Amino acid sequence: MIKVGVNGYGTIGKRVADAVRAQPDMTLVGVAKTRPNYEAEAAVRKGYPLYAAIPERSDRFRRAGIDLAGEVDDLVIGSDVIVDTTPSGIGAENRALYEQYDTPAIFQGGESADVADVSFNARASYEAAEGADFVRVVSCNTTGLSRLLAPLREEYGVEKARVTLIRRGGDPGQVDRGPINDILPDPVTVPSHHGPDVNTIFPDLDIDTVGVKVPATLMHLHSVNVTLGESPDADDVKALLDAESRLFLVPDEARIDGTGKLKEFAMDTGRPRGDLWENCIWEESISTVGDDLYLFQSIHQESDVIPENVDAIRAIAGRESRADSMATTDERLGVGLESLFRGPRQRVVPADD
């Protein structure tokens, strides 16, 4: 069993902890929190051993009536792999702690790429992370773009990718984020950071990205235009993308016309927290004009990187091949959203090269 510790128990950390607990080859050593808030209580309710992320604050937990399993150093020492899900910038500061105890670690996309040996997407760079000491799971948007572009590159070749990212202003619980009543170029410069981040996965890819931030909390939306190396029929592209386990083609019959209904659909299907681990691509938006492909996809920023974190753990540990890891992760989490309008589909995890 791979012993996994999670440093940070917020939006991503609590989901990673649940995902680790669901895996047949992993055990959750515990989670670390900076303060005894409602998320710390949630960890205790789930029976997760709780560690003080800041040792000097240990007494705060005890005064709140929460028993600690130890401090963050104890969590790092007891783990084979640490998944750092702390806020952006804190992970880089924590790297010295992981180096001190020779514990491999996984960072999140909010950190700079140079925090790790390799940027990670299970579909595209699994092998590069095998046996690495430090791995960075790329951001939610970069994860979604990498999943989409990988099969297109393999099947047709990609000459150029152009993406406009309509980004949510903040997560539902981020009351200090915005905008409240505005539409902001974010950043106003071109390209946005997303294109260069995709290049940490596909260094030779020609990609331009621009970002716009809107007053919404549910999901991101991508308007995608890809110039392919061939001129496929739109139906062929749909079949290619539909076969990918972490892409969900939203059927027109479902009458899901936006991110609000996507989230409601996820909740109605029984998804925990209404999570959407897959890229949600509107099937009717997939169209081709010569060698140009157009589509809309939506990315759930709170959850799409969770399967990638699980696969990154196995890559670091060197326990499974890409295909086996992705298949196990998908099976144990239930990745591979389906609509009954089209019947069960055969979800294919790409074979190892």
C-alpha cells in the first residue's frame, strides 16, 4: 500500500483525501490543517487523522476540542508520498520540508512549474513523472486542455490551438473573490498564462490563450479552435473524443445549455459534491471547417484535477503503468460520466506506448 499524506484540507485537499481513501492500493495517513475550522471538523467526522500544518497553532485545535494525530512533520515522515494542496505559493515554501525528510511530493497548478521536476497530466505525461521526487499537477484549465489536445495530436496532429477561457470569478466558498458585477480581461495581456502552462506538457505545441473573468462560481468555459494536421469529419472527431474516459460529450437531447444545469445533472446522478471530474464538451458544438475544429467545453475547477493527483501518486511510486493507473482511478472514483440518452459507452483508457 502507498502511504499518502495530504497537506492542506480545503477545496482540493478534501477531494484528494476522499479519492485516496477509495483506491485499493493506497492508504491515507492523514491530513494537515492550519486552523480548527469547519473543514477540520469535516476531516474528523470522516475519521481522517488530523495534523497541525503550523506546529505553533497546535493548541488552537486542542482548545477547540479536536485531538491531533501530530504535527505536519509527523505526517511527512509517515508518508510515502505527500500531496500538497495548500494555497498558491505555500507549496513552494513547503518543498524544503519534504526534502528534509526525503519524501516525494505532488504540488498543484497554482505553483510555478519550477517547483517540481515535471508537470503532470495523466493522459499526456505520466511516464515523465515515474520515479520523480517532485511532480506538479497542472491547473484545472491546463488539465482540461491537455486531455482534449492529447488525442487530437495523436490522431490528426495539431498545427495551432487558440483558446478563449471564460473563467469563474471564484469558487462558491471564496467570498472575497470577484468580479461581482463586471467582465474583466484577465489578464489584459496576451497570451494568458494558460498557454505557456500547456507548453509544460506539450513543449512543441503552438497555442495562444486569452482569459476573461466573469461573475460566476460554478465552472470555467473554454471556446476552442484547433487547426488540425488533417481535415476530419466532425462525426469522426466526436467518436474520437467520446472514447476518452475523462471527456464527456454532453448530448443535445439532455437540454443542458449551461454550467448550472451541468452541475445539477452531476448532483442528480449522485456525484459527491456535484463534482465533474471530466471535461464536459457540448457535442453539438463540435464542428469542422476544413482543418479547423471548433468546440465549447466546460471545466469544473474544484474537481477535474482529482483523478490526476491520484495517478501522479502511482507515477511517483512507480507501481502502475499509465493505462492501469488511469483505469483503476476511473473505476474506483466512477469517472466516465454517461447520459442514458446514448446508452452505456465503452470508455477506453489509452494504452501505453
